[in-house]
Amino acid sequence: MTRETATATRLRSWDCLVEDFLAFRAQGQAVALVTLVNSEGGSPRPPGSQMVVAANGDHAGHLTGGCAESVIVDEARAALGEGRNRTLRLGAGSQYLDIQLPCGASVELYIDVTVDDGTMAAVQAALGQRQVVALDTLAPGSHQVVIDPGDGSPATGFRRCYYPPRRLLIYGKGPNAYTLARLARESDLQVSLHAPDRATLSACDGTGVDTGLLTSPASVRVPPLDAHTAVVLMFHEHDWEPALLRQLLPTNAFYLGALGSRRTHQQRCEQLAADGFPQAAERIHGPVGLDIGAGNPVEIALSILAEMVRDYRRGQGNRPLLIRASAETVDRVT
């Protein structure tokens, strides 16, 4: 009987399982990396989605929405036993006639048992530096790691792109701030909460949220931000905002939001425009969050996270996970 690894107990995006791969290897397990390389007729996961499967049956990730994961695990364990890579087709045209994917769909999976620890450690190291990195599968047993790969395709085989984990910085205090921090962390974001009071920070003790105490508006220093980072200001005392927003507006953060009414937001943007930031009205979401009629901190947090996901998927999150070479060269791998 297969078992799903305990790392899946928290809600996850499943976009990157490199950490799971290395964790299984640290346990002394042989590990298969399973990549969805093609789909026809629709699929619950996009091309490039992955699972990792250990020789003992522990696994992380999903590729078919739950209807065929047990078969994938069995096939991956068989490939590990043989020490040879293999392809697996599920759905229409598969040898597994009893497994039917929705609407006559089919998926093609590449089960790779030859990825070594050093290769995956290099991918993890790049992600730790918040770099975009790709793993090229060039031929059976042949891989290369490419930092900042751009939109190019590999010479042969296929390229699986990994993007830095989404990160959320929250500046503010009170239930709205710490509820957003906790819900975002449960949604698999890296989260930092910065507040001028210890009560707000202590509400996130033991949750995996990084915290920092703010002492004065003039002392706040925003760290370097990339295009996979969102920032939300949740102050009721808006005198904290100007110094922060002047630092945030020129950054590459994909999302900026600030708590407050429409009138407050208009005044905020007018003041920033007068200070030399005419892009403020277009750049800052205010009132922050989708209009769902939110009436409590949990609903406010949900509305903000939904707006963030929408913006991310329209921008950075719309970039492909998988880039294939030409059909002739792909045949050399699959």
C-alpha cells in the first residue's frame, strides 16, 4: 500500500517538490522523479507537474487528481527496481483499461530514476537564492541545471522550469494582519510579518511565519523584492505607510496592497503622486482584496489571497513549467 509523505499535510501549491526529493534521499531511499510531459483532452495538472516517489512507496505530489496516483507509484517503484527510466500513458490509449480520466483525456508521464542528488541540490540552492532555474532532461541519465534559463528550449529532451517560492511580506498590526499571515503560510507561501506591537507578532508563534518588530516609520528598511513577492500594508495608523510605499513602489513585487477605504486610498495615491510616484494608483490595490463583502479577518484574508493569486497567475505564474525540444529530439528521451 502506498503512503503519501507527511510533507503534504499542509496545503501546498505542488509547483516544486525538489525539497521532497532530497528529503527522501536523505532517508536513504532511491527516488523517481515523475514529470507530466504531455496531455490530451485536458488534465487537472499542467505539463511540467511532477511527483516524487521513493522506493518504499512514500510519495509527494499528484498528477491526475487522485484517480491514478497508486498506479503511478507502482510504475515508479518498478522503474526504480529495474534502474531504468520509462514512460507511462494513462487514459485514452493506455494499457490500464480500468483507469479512465475525465472527458476521455490522456496524460503521458516520464519516470526518471537517474536524477542524482547533486543535480537536485543545485536546483534547490538556486531556488534558495530566489533564482529561476531549469532542469534539462537531455537523454536517459543525462541532465543539466540552467540558471536563469529565459524562454529558450533545450537542445534535446525537455526543460522543467522552477520558480522561486511565492513570498508575502505583511506590515501592520492587529487581527487582520496576523490572520492573513497565518492563512498565507497555510497556503504554502513564505511569509514575513512586521508589526509595531508584540501581541500581533506573538499570534504567529509556532506557525512558521517569520516576524520582525517595527520601531518607527523612519527606521523601516524593505529588503530586495523580486517578481515572486507580494506586499500588503495593514495599518490603521496610516502614518506608517508613506515611508514604506516610497520604498515599495519602485520594486519588482508582483502585488502591492494597502488596507483602508476608497477615500483613504484616493488620499494615499494623491499624496504619493505629489511626492513623485504617479504610478501609485495603478500599482497599489486599495481597498485591498477582491470585493466579496468580507466581514471578518478570515474573509478579508481570503479576499486578499484570492486577488494575489489572480495577479500572480496573470503574470509570473502564467510562465510555463515545461518547455520541450522538437519531437525528434524528445524521442531520444521519452
